[in-house]
Amino acid sequence: MPAPRVGLFATCLTDTFYPSTARAVVRLLERLGCDVDFPMDQTCCGQMHYNTGYREEARSLAAKYAKVFDGYDAIVAPSGSCGGMVREIHPELHGTSDAFARTYELSEFIVDVLGVTDVGAYFPHRVTYHPTCHSLRMLGVGDKPLALLRAVRGLDLAELPAADTCCGFGGTFAVKNADTSTAMLGDKMRNVLNTGAEVLCAGDNSCLMHIGGGLSRLRTGVRTVHLAEILASTEEEPWAATP
């Protein structure tokens, strides 16, 4: 059976600020037998445009996505937020497209499409997991990320209290409602610190950026690491913390 041809939809934020996550997705999926491609013409999914009322601009980006990712067996995004925008909102803007229907958040692709929960990862750290809003409520990934984390050798998984509450980011919400966003962030950080975890993991770098910024300002020592980077880590090629 030929290897599934997978298009990596890196997302704007990951491509710009967290390219190590995109590289981790490639390493991980290739280790799992996928043929991974990164189409250079990919752009934004249009979520920020759509959420702030610029529907026509979002519509043109949906059309471009359908064209750029046409022909892949699957498109994988290391983001429930952007993946949800593509799968749930793009059809409303552009109509049906195989590219929209074949777009998956990373954990659901690994578990549901590849049928794998043990990816051969090794990560000897105490970790707590934050389920991001769009992955939980829009895509319904459920406990798939937790199933993957539980199979990682050496990983000590600590349950996050009130895990399903929002971290307060929400894209432009954090700018338009800064005081509310900061209060929500404070609640999330308190719960993270109560777990005693060394690492906070999530499937969206946007949420990790928000929570990680708060944890860094408080000098807590807790690292934020994307799920892809944990799953890509092995004894031979371990995850390395960046300063």
C-alpha cells in the first residue's frame, strides 16, 4: 500500500514564530510512514479576517486553500483552531472541496486516519495538557491527544484542573477584551502551576504563546511545548529546550 500523501498546513503563527513545530510534524509523520509535502503557496486560513467581519477577504483565502491543497490524500494542521476554520467555515465561504473535507488536526489524523496511538515517542518530563477550545468544541478531538501522550515512554502525565476552560486568548479577543483575557489567563496559569508540571502541552501554538507568555513573566520555569514536538521526540532525537 503506498504511503499516504500528506500536505502540511503549517499555519501562519507556527510558520512565523514556531517553525520547530512544523519540522516536528514532518519528522513525526514521516516516521509513521507518510509522504509529507509542504506546498509553498499556502497562506493564511482567513480566520482573523472572518472573525472580524472581513468575509470577502476570508472567502478569497478559502478559495486559495482549496486550490493549493487539491490532490492530497490528507492535509494536516498542528492547530485545532485553523483546522476547524478550514473544515467547518471554508465550505460556508467557498462551497465544497475535497481539500476542506480532508483537513485534519494532527492528533485526529494520527489516531483516526493512521490508527495509531503509540508513535514511538520518548519524553521524560512531567507534562500537563491544555485542550484548546476549537479542537475540543469545533473539531471534537476529545481525548485523542491524551491517548497519544499516555503512550509516550517516560512521560508523567498530570491532570490539569478545569482543563476545558478557555485560556483567554481567542485571537483578537485578547486584544479587544484585554482585562477579561488576562483574568482568564490567571486562572489557567494557577491550574497549570498546581499540577507541578515541568511542561504545558497543547495542540495550538496560539494558546501556548498566550499561556507561555504569562508563565514566563512570572518566571515559573514551566515550559510550553506543542504536542507535535513531544510526539516527535525519541531517545535518538530528543526534544531540546530552547532558551
